Amino acid sequence: MFIGTCLPTRKPEAAGHENRRSEMSLKERITEDMKAALRAGEKAKLGALRLLLAAIKQKEVDERIQLDDAAVLAVIDKTLKQRRDSITQFRAAGRQDLVDAESFEAEVLQAYLPAGLSGEEIEAVVAAAVAEAGARGPGDMGKVMGLIKPRLAGRADMSEVSKRVKAALSK
């Protein structure tokens, strides 16, 4: 008969946890952060991460594929956009409690996106894509956005990029 507690032992390779963390896929990193939030009792963060993992899993099931980091970034970006839309709606309805909750979830999601690009960097990508596509007017916007989207996914607000493309093509 065994009496006592069964505590996990620290493996020697676990000492280099930070090195392993940089090698993890984005989905694995989110899962590990969810486990850490669960252990720490951070209910709000845990809820946000569970919703994100559910969205990722739903995308995988729908498309019957294993998502890579770029696809996970697209899911995060979409989920973040939903949060921003909700914040706008809740603010208009005067529901500050819900605005605060959605804002916190948006902050949690934002942490998984790469650093955003500055306005000048976005303009440079837009100009390069317009030249590459040989775009002459607003009718070529689809071609230009098709080139830009994979380059800026998760690094820029695509609605803002769309406005800049429209402005560049109407010159």
C-alpha cells in the first residue's frame, strides 16, 4: 500500500524550459499558458484561452487539417476582431462591465500576435504589392489584398490595410 503524495519530479531537460518554449508551436504555447492559468487560478485568462483553443479546434475540425502557426495567427486575428466589435457594441449599450471583460480577453489574445507594424511599414508593403500586382485602379483591389494578406497576417489590422490600399489605388 502506497501512502503519500505523488508529486511530479522535475526532469533535467525541464531546466531549459525557456529554450523549449521558443521552439513550441503557437498552439502548444497557448495550451501551456492555459495550463499555467489553470494552476494559478486566473479564471478570466483561463476562459479567454479556452475560447481561443476552442476556435482553433473548431477550425481544425471544419477543415480536417492540423493548423500551422500562420493559420493559428489568422484564428487569433479573427477572434480579436470579434472582441473589438463586441467592445464597440457594449460601449454603445453602456455596459462597462462587459467592455472591461472583453478588453481583458482582447489583451490576452493580443499577446500571441507578433509585434504590429508601423504606418510607414504598412505603406511600404502596400506600395510594393500595388507595384507587384500591376494594379491600376480600385478594380484591382482584390489582387493587391491577395498579395498583402499573407504578408501582414496578424501584424496589422486588415481593415486599416484595406483603407490604405483603397487610397493608394484611387490616386
